[in-house]
Amino acid sequence: MSNVVEFPPSNRPEHQWTESEVDKIHAEAFRDLEGSISDCVWMAVIALEMVERAMEGRDDKQEKAMFAVCEAAIKLKHLKANYYAAWHGEPPAKA
């Protein structure tokens, strides 16, 4: 199989990136996180609401499930707040 276009070899090894290239990749990755973070927050909130309604008793197993879902919701809300703080150049929120 022949190449359609021959590119000259780069003088720079593949693993060496410039600071601006790394910054661009990080910026794109950072921006791409917003939707996923928001989706996770909403799913945790929905799960928390469903678990609260579904629990009829308060035995150890139910308490642990409620704690886990509640903590996930809290931590995801904190992550979202920190994401938006970073987006605006502000310091992260305190836990």
C-alpha cells in the first residue's frame, strides 16, 4: 500500500509536547467535563430522592445505603461547585 502524501519526519520526539499544546489539551478536557459532572449530580440527586421514598425501615443495611447515596450526592455537588469555581478562576470551595 502506498502513501498518498509523505510528511517530512518531525525533528521533535513524539513524547515531547510544548506547554501551549499541553494547555490546549487540558483546556479541552476541562471544558468537556461539564456535561458529565452535571449529569452525575442530577443522577445522585434522583437516586437520593428515590432511596428516601423507598425505605420503609431503618435497619443497618438501609442506613448504610442511605449514607452512601447521600455522600455521593454531596461529593458530586461539591465537585460541580469546584468545577465552576475553577472555570471562573476562583479558589475551590471548602468541604
